[in-house]
Amino acid sequence: MWICTQAFHVPKHGNAAEEYEDAFFPDRVSQRGLTAFRCAVADGASESAYAGEWAQILVRSFGRRRLRLAQNQRTWQRLVQGRPVPWYLERKLANGAHAALAGLLLRDRRQRNPRRGSWRAVAIGDSCIFHVRGDELLAVGPVCRSDDFDNNPYLVSSKNSGPLRRDDPHVSIVSGSWRLKDIFYLTTDALAQWILAEYEAGRPPWKFLRALGGKQKSFEAVIEDLRKSKALRNDDTTLIRVEVK
Amino acid sequence: MPYQAEISRDNPSCFLFLIDQSSSMSEEVSAGDGNQQKASGVADSINRWLQELSIKCAKSDGVRDYYHVGVIGYGRSVGPAFVGSIAGRDMVPISEIADCPARIEEKTSKIPDGAGGLVEQTAKVPVWFEPVADGGTPMCRAAMEGQRIIQDWVGQNPAGFPPIVIHITDGEATDGDPMSRMRSLSQLASSDGNVMLFNIHMSANPDATPVSFPDSADGLPDEYSKMLFETASPLTPTMRALAKEHRIKTTDKSRGFVLNADMVLLAQAIDIGTRPSNLT
């Protein structure tokens, strides 16, 4: 399996680059001969403290092996504890950090069919995964309509104990099969909502997303224009494009 | 569409409290699990609200100035009511408020331990505002002072989410008819809409029954209640949705007016008045 990926990201307008609280993994890959490939985006909740760090922990955990929530929570706890904090951070840290997560696992099935493989998507919250073949949207989730985004998605907490269970109603797990030249997009909520709105209006943005190539600057310019025209909410914005070649 | 401006550090919004500190605020009112002086209950509500707003705006690198807050008291005098190092200032960025409580008290309470028993929990309670009940009710002067502060603030932040003014009183103005002053205050506007004025009337009138966000002045017990209803701003759809969360019924003509608020309703009204904002 030959996988080519490219990640793009822009902080919320008005925020500094270091205040960006989405996360993605990996940054860029072009690798042949893979039997499995994992990638993820996460969106740290703006009302949490150390939410960007929590989002980073989640995408790296998912991308490198698999999500190990209890271990991830201990990592976050080690990161924030042991330093003196003002009164207002004490309770904030006690409440933990929260993040939406969307992860994708691609597997090669060459022994069965050289041009096909399987995929599995795991999502909690409102970061989304799109599976596109040519100009056709084959699958999208966990949010499927642009009107269905709200300000209170269920998020992964750095405080709740216990592993994520498959039967947890907040965990969305979907699987399918890919073919060569299929593309997957992983996005955080603002861009996912825009993509769905364009798609619902009969203007699927797939050509535009493909045409971004590998240029982060082009992505930044497009996002700025969309924000100015109010087509895109002002929020940290992240996209990973995954091509199966 | 008004009330759509995004609230950010570059484009903050503000809250102004106008607090009646006249001597009658020493009377007692129901506080859920007992009675409490009105002035103490109001001070507790405002301190708790300032604490929650500070925590809401806190990030790992400090508190972000999404809001500026002022608390003006009126009784023996009219003026800024913060205590501690921010005393004397009429509008203060939330980061400075968070960093400068006059003191931090520790309060213990018993909470369920999950195994049928109770366990003691200690919470830190910062204090910025003390209860005062002394003097008359110079509501006209308070409204004029509020107007001056909001006018200055809107001048500096012309595109901000409109200021929200929460006025808490138990009585009758002793310095004239405040109707026109209150109207002038609520007619101030940023480019995103008019100031939102909430009037919370902790009436001493024995005929007054509790009313939350009514849509007409019918049934209000006296001219003061009616004046406070008439000058309160209409609820926005977001505020109505929040009222519903608190199980309070409203209509599209409901106004930001509450009569005979006990301490529970006072906290609910402050929440409904101050939460609707595009803080992203």
C-alpha cells in the first residue's frame, strides 16, 4: 500500500500560532509498502486549559499504536501537575481537558485483492472523516449534516477513568473498503461543517481540496478568505488529506 | 442581525452591575437553605459569578481578556464597588480581576462521597465585592453613572458584542424618576446592537409575588416594578433558550425583568443575562 498524506493547519484568527489547540498526526507521509497506516486529528476544547497538549497526546497515541486512554490521561496529568498555579487554574485543571478526536486506520489486503483494502474510522466529538472516490462522497461521519454541529459535542476527557468502550454511544466506529486513488479527509469541526455545507449546496469541494497540493500557504489564504466571507467559522482549522496510490 | 459579534481579546465585550446598597438591603430574603440578608446574597452571587467568569476565560498561560467588568454601588454614595487593589476603578479587564481578589476565603461544605456518606470539601472563594446596606436609593444617579461608563466603553469598542447591564435593586428611587435615565442607558448601542439591560427587583412590597421574565406589566404590584419592567430589554432568542434550561417559561415579548427574586432566582437571572455571547 502506497500512502501519501499532507496535513494543513491554521490557528483561529486573532490567536498566536502557539495558541493553536487542534492537533494532527502525522504531518506528511509518502511511503510505499505499508501494510497498515494510522492518522488522526483532534480538537482541544477552547474552554479547557492544556487542551492543545491533550489533543496532541491523543493523536500521537492513536497514530503510533492505538488509543490507550488511561495511559494518555496519566501522560496529561504528569504534564500539568507539580507546578504552582493560580486559583483560577486549580479548578480548571481539576475539571481536566477535553478534545474531539477522529482517527483512521487503513489496512492493505493485497493477498486478497491488490487494488483494495479496508479502513476503519473511530471518532468521538465533531471532528470528521470523509471518504471520497473521484467526485463521489462514499462516507462521512460522525457528523453527517452541516446543521448538526453545535457547541456541545461529547468530547474525550483527560479525567474520566476507564477505557473507551466500543459500545459507548459517544464513540462512532465505522469501517469500509478502499480502492486505489481513493482519498480520505480528516478535519476538525469548522472545516468539516463548511465541506458539508458546500456538498449539500451542490458544490462538493473535492477538486478544490485536491488542488491544494502540498502548500500550507495556499491553505492559509483559502481559510482566511472563507473566514472573511463568513462561510467558515473562526476556529482553529485542521485538515489531513490521505491518498491511497 | 444584532448580537452576533464574536467576542475575542481584540473585540471584547463587557458586563456592568448596578447594585442597590441602600439601608433596606439589610432585610432578609430566602436563600434556598435558610434566610440571608439581601446585600450578603447579592455580594455572594456577584463574587461567585466573577469567579466563574475568571475560570471560563482562563487558559494555561493566564486569563484572557474577553470581557471587562464593572460593579457600581449606589446607596450613601454612587461609585465603583470593587474592594482590594482594583477599588475605585469602574471597568476592569477580567484578567486583572482574576489576579486581584481582595482575599481568598476557604469554605468547607459536605458533599456525597458516593458510598452513602458525606465528605468534607474545601473550596476557595475569592472576594472582590463586599455587602453594603447604608443610605438612600439614588437610582437616577446610578443610571447616569452607568450611562457614562457604557458610553465610554462603547466609544472604545464600537464593534463589540453589546454591553450587558445587570441592575439589582430592592426599592424605590429617592432621587427622582429614573425612567428616562434607564431608557437612555438601554438605548446605547455598539454596531452589533443595543445594550441589554436586566432589572432584578427584590421588592419589599407585600403584594409582590415572584415573576420571572414577564411579557407584560399586568399584575405588577406598583409603579416601581412597572418602571423596571418597561425599561428592561427584550430577551434575545439565546436568552430565552437559557431560560428554558432553567425551566423558566418566556414568550417572544418577555423582558429581562425579575420581581421578588430570591437568591436562587437571582443567580439564575444573572446566568441567563450574562451567558449569551459568542465567546469562541
